[in-house]
Amino acid sequence: MKLVSGDPKTVVTTIPGGYSVRYVPEEQIHVKIDSMFTIGALPFYTWSEVRPVLNGNGYEVLDGGRKGTTTANYASEISSSADVPINTIVVIYKRGIVNTTSLGAGGGVVCLYEFIASAIGSGGGAVSSVQCVGNILYVTYG
């Protein structure tokens, strides 16, 4: 294992036939899902970085914030769900440098982000309430 100079979160590992580049998943980015698109049969998402609004009631897109587009920095739901609603707020992590060219037209070598929306499509959804009662955290999904 070798750390890439200048970026301690990027790790390059020698594997049979080449190298693997990955990011240490430390950084979390709160984002709003902007759209879904496919490369081959796999769904990917564009996104915009968000921050909580001052009154604490929701999120707003961060001026000058990071973005994922259909050609760079796009995101993938960890279970390849194509059912994540537009405008959903999720937390993404850098998955690593990935070559999606083999998936079909529109693919390329990109920094791919990943998020979990496993409750989507299974009767769950966004968190609607969080309560702490007697040192137990109760999370309710709307």
C-alpha cells in the first residue's frame, strides 16, 4: 500500500495486472439528488452540495459548493437503486477512481461517489423524526 503524495486520503495498491486507486472514506458530503441517469443499465445520480439553513428547517444548495454531473463526480446508490427521488438529501462518500467506460456510452474514468438509500422503495424513506429517550435513540422514517 502506498499513500499518494499530497493527498493522504488517496491510497494506491498494487494488484495483479495493475493498480487500484481508492479513497479512505472519511469525508461525508451532504447533498441533494438532482437527477438520475444511466450508463448501460446501471443508474447514477447527479448531485449538489447542501448545508442546513440558518433556522434549522431544511437544507439549501451551497453557493460555490461541490457538484456531481453526468460526466464527472457522479454518485451511485450502494445497492444500485434507480428509485431515489429527486431532491432527496443524502450523505455521500468518495468511493474512488472508477472506469465506467465498459458499462456503455457516456462512461469514463471518474471520481465516483457512493451513498446509501436502502430504505427507499421498501416502505421507508427520509428520516421524519429523531428522539432520544432514556439514552436510546429512536429514528422514525416517513
